[in-house]
Amino acid sequence: MRLFRKCTRIFIILCLFAVSVTTPILLLSSHRLRHLGSDGSKEFVGDLSIIKQRLEVRALNAVQQEEGRSVKEPILDVYRDGDQSSAVSLDSIDKNDSVGKPENASLSGNDVTTHAPKKESQQSLPEQKVATTREKLVLLQEKSRPEEVQRGQNVQSHPRRALDEKVKEVKDQLIRAKAFLNFVPPGSSSNFVKEIKLRIKDLERAVGEATKDSDLSRRAIQKMKAMDSTLLKASKLFPECSAMVKKLRAMTYNAEEQLRSQKNQASFLVNLAGRTTPKGLHCLSMRLTTEYFSLPPEEQELPDQHKFQDPDLYHFAVFSDNVLACSAVVNSTVSTARVPEKIVFHIVTDSLNLPAMTMWFLSNPPGKVTIQIQSIDKFDWLSNKYILQKQESLDPRYTSPLNHLRFYLPDIFPSLNKIVLLDHDVVVKRDLTGLWRINMKGKVNGAVETCLEGEPTFRRMDMFINFTDPLVAKRFDVKSCTWAFGMNIFDLQEWRKRNLTALYHKYLELGSDRPLMKAGTLPIGWMTFYKHTRAIDRRWHVLGLGYESGVRLNEIEQAAVIHYDGVMKPWLEIGLQKFKPYWKKHVWYEHPYLQQCNIHE
């Protein structure tokens, strides 16, 4: 028994000795064994079942050797499918792995180096060698994955390139089938006619409203094959290519004519909607008018009337018959004003909307701002009949006296020196009192220019003025810069000196005898204030929110005033939804009258 125990002890000691001797040898030779493609690396890596062949191991080693030379891998192509795109990019992998890092940079904060010299790795401890070997192999596996993904991406790219090819083929089949059907004499009921009509009907039902190949069902693919065979029969029955070309050309022409007609009709309806008053605004005006006449006479007057003619205050003028639009202009101006108590708004409307406009600001006073509301019918010196006769247009926006009232500012406000004119379709986003500090340099009108070609609001003189007329060609330069109405600062003293209102009447009279200009105030304004306009910073006034002008978002954010010029006003259903929030934030939609008149956001 004792002999057996001694033998057992001796055997254990010999085993421990053998392990202590062979382990360092194996550890030191692991690097060479891994390069030779042996399976000895399994002692240091838990599970390398991914590497099945020695060729793959050699490929990984080759990648590791190439890393020391900073060789960049090819960038994967990115293919888009609608809004989806490939998320694989070797550029980003290169940047994360090697760009801007030293040769011995660590991975994710670990102490294991990726490109350590061979001598240094041999001098490290066995535990560090094991960790180094593992990290290298894992890194090499990750490096090889993008190549595999790239191969898979290239395989998947072909169907993506051919995206919607089936849908296009279906449309082509339908067009060809209908073209062949037109070759058949009218009233024919042959088997071919029945077959091709049936194929067209079945294919249209099977495809439905599909826009992508992924939307097509198996039934649709089967119907496409059936249509192919029918079209092959048709091509044998009608082999003349010239007849087919003529028929397809005629069908293309008819489609273009229908499209042109639809565009004209849509444009007419949009302009018609822009000229009409929504039912909700009419309801609001009627309710406010009823409320106004229920007040006693002493309560129908707005306060602070002594400020109306004070030249030391900041005066704004708005000419409109739209209660909701005027309230948005006033509210937006008040919300951005630094000294609202020094601001005076002069609103001029017609006698029909005067009670409603007055009642709105009586019941909803806009803070410390002073409001004056006048009726154009009380200006005895103004001949409305004269203006209406001179403007030949069916659009009430051009023939309205309120639209031409801007040319009589010195007569309406005889005691003022300067005034800012705002259209009722603007929103104020910055304090405007800085306009009074602009050096006008002897000019009458301060406005933003619109003569930069390529800009959304680009305008040229000959777009609205007839330069074929000798008088126009002699007095005006077609290359002169144009400017915008909607937010203008006027020096009324210079205006009176130059008597520009009389000049306006002169051009208006000439325009009644011959076609000098288009209807509206913009072309006659260009002629009246020609060489009397001072260009101001473009950030004061940004246009183009009332139509698809392509105005940029950063311009809107930096603007002091944004202008919904065009027919798509923000209070209309046809208004552009992407620009409406700037206007809606200054409208009190919770007001009882707005709720009762069904005016909502």
C-alpha cells in the first residue's frame, strides 16, 4: 500500500514537471503555429468554428499584415430604395479603426495593442499573449466581415437597380395592348379583340395601384406572362412598325394635351379660390358687425386718439378688408416690438368692414399698441371711380381701391414724416423700429430688391412693363433693378417734394390709352418710384411663401418680415401647409367667434 502511494506521488510530480516545461514552449511557438495555419490556436480561443478552412486563416493573416501599411479598403456603393439606404460603409470603418490613430493605438480603451512589434509581444507575459492573440483574431474577423457584407451587398444591388422594372413593364404592356386594340376596326367582335380586352382588364385588376415591384402579387406576374403571349399574337397580326409608331405618337400627343388641360384647369381653380372669401371669414365679419352696433355710441371709439398724428412715434399702415389677416399682422408686430407703447397702427378698410374691424380691436386690444381704423369712403378727395375705371382686370385684388391707396400716403397722413406700409398677408418676426434709423439718402421708398437672377422672387422690368412702347423704352432701363411691395419704409417729406402722387396719376392715365403695363400696383409702382427707391437689406423682407417659390428655411428664420405673396394665402385651404405655422401662431383660434364660425387650425 505504501509502495502504491509513493508511485502515485512520483507520477503526479512528473506530470506537473512536464506541464511546467511544455507550456512556455507552446506559448512561445503559438505565433508561428498560427501563421502556419495549424489548429494550435484553439488552445487560446474559445470558439473559432467560423474559420473552417486554412485558406480563410491565411486571408485573415494577410489582412493583418496589410494593416501595417495603412492600405484602405474599397468604399461600398450605397443604393437607395425610396428613403431607405445601405447602412454599410467601409469609409466609416476605416475612420474608426485607423485614421488619426498611432500605430500602437489601443482598441476601445483596452491595453491590448493592435500593431505591436513581434519582439515586444514575445517578451510579454503568457496571459497578455493570450489576450493579444484573441484580440487580433477577433479584429481580423471583424475586418473580414465588411468584405462578406460587400459581397452580399453586391448580390442584392442588382434587384435594387432593377427596382420597379416590373411595374414599368406592366404599364408598357397596357399601352401596347391599347395601341393594338386601336388598329382593330370599330365594332369588331373577333376572338382577338375579346382576348386582348380580357387581358387588359385582368392585368389592370391584378396590378391595382402598385407602384413597386414588391407590391405585385403572383397573380399579377401570371397575368403579365399571359399578356406577353397575347401581344406576341398581336404583333403577328399587325406587323407594320410605322403604323404602331404613328399610333403611339398620337397617344402621347393626346396624353400631353390632357395633362396641359388639367394643369390649366387646376391653375384656374387655384386663382379662383384665391379671389374668394372663405365662409368662415364672412361669418366672423357678420358676427362682429352685429356686436358693434349693439354697443352704445360712446363705446364705439378706440382709445389713445391723440397719438394718431404724433410724428415722433412709429407709424404702420395696413390697407385691408380682412379682419383675421389684420389681427395677425398687428399681433405679430406687437410680439416682437421693443417699445410697443410707441407703435401706432393705421388700418384703412371699406365701409362694409369698418364695424367688424373696429369691434375686433375693441374686444381684443393688442397690448399697448395704438390702433386707428378708418374707412376709405370718408376720404372725399379720393376718386374711387377714377381708379376702378383705369384698371382693366377681372381680379378684385387689382381693381380694389384699397390696393391703390398706397399711392396716397402723404394725403392720408399729412402730419407724418415717415411710415411703414405692411400688406395684410405678412408676418413680423423681428422688431421693425430699426427701419426708422435707415439713411434713405434722399430717396422716397425703402424696399428689398428682387432683381437677382436665380432667386425665388426674381423679377425683371419687362415682365410687367411693355418696353415695346417708345415712351417706356425712352424713360426706363430694362436692366434696372426691381423691388418688392409688402414691407416698405416711405419718407413722406421727400414724397411731397417730388409730387410722386401726380406722377402716378400720369402713368395711370397713359395706361388707359395704351397697354403700358399689367394690372396691379407692382408695375405702376416700379414706374412711379423709378430712381426714387433705396435698396435695404434683404433680411428685412422675405417673399415667396404664397406659392411654390423654393424659398429656403434659413432665409425665413433670419427674416424680419415674411410675406405670403401669391394666391395661396395662409387663411385659405389652398395655403401651403409648410408655411402656415408662422401665421397660425398669431391667430387666436380659441376665440368664441372663431369657434362658432368654424375657423380652426
